[in-house]
Amino acid sequence: MANKVLIIHGPNLNLLGQRETDIYGTVTLDEINAKLIMMGQDENMDVEIFQSNHEGEIVDKIQKAKGDIDFIIINPAAFTHYSVAIRDAIASVEIPTIEVHLSNIYKREEFRKKSVISSVVEGVICGFGSDSYYLALQQIGRI
């Protein structure tokens, strides 16, 4: 049976390839998603992808994943730094989760160096651009 993986993209990630390309690169979210789906198929994973700019929608998606999803990969984007609601949703569903970021949040502005999400996930991958997502998907089998 294939592992079911939910990949959640947070706010403004729908603008990848257009916004702040010096930080986030020129790869679009559609390109990242296509590669994630292809990688998932190669690894016998059923990959579901979700993007939202709204905190409550992300919380709802995480909560609905319980009992249906085996792993979560999440880029909480700006919610990384203050969303206790997303943090608590991840903790409550008890689904192994990997936090990813395109940029190295520890080399950025001071407010970006703190993640309220990190304490409830299996690991964090950041600073490798779109490869951060691909590295996370490769780690699923090791969790």
C-alpha cells in the first residue's frame, strides 16, 4: 500500500517564481508540485498537494488529515513565526511531519529565525530552494 503524503504550502507560495526571486528563486509552485508528484509516483507514494494563504484553511486541512494521511510536509511560510494554531494542529493529529523552507530562515531577518512549528515536527529542511521539498519527500521512508 502506498504511503499517503500531504504537502502543504503556506501563504504567498503561490507567487513563487515571481516574488523576491533573489531569495526564493525562479521555480514556480506548479513546477515544484509536478516534480513532487512525479517523485511520489517513483517512490510508491500518493502525494496530495494543498496551498492556502489562510491560516484557518491550513488548520482545517491538517485536522482532516488524521486517519487518512501517513506523512505531512509543510512549508508554513510566514505562519512559521507565529501560528500557534498550525503548531497545535500538527501536534494534535500525531502525523509525522517535516517542516521545509526554501530559504535558510536562520540567515534572514531576526524575526524569521524563530519557528513555533519546529518543536512539533520530526525535522526541518531549509535553505536548499525547491530541493528542500524534494529532500523532505526522500526522508519519508526514514521516519
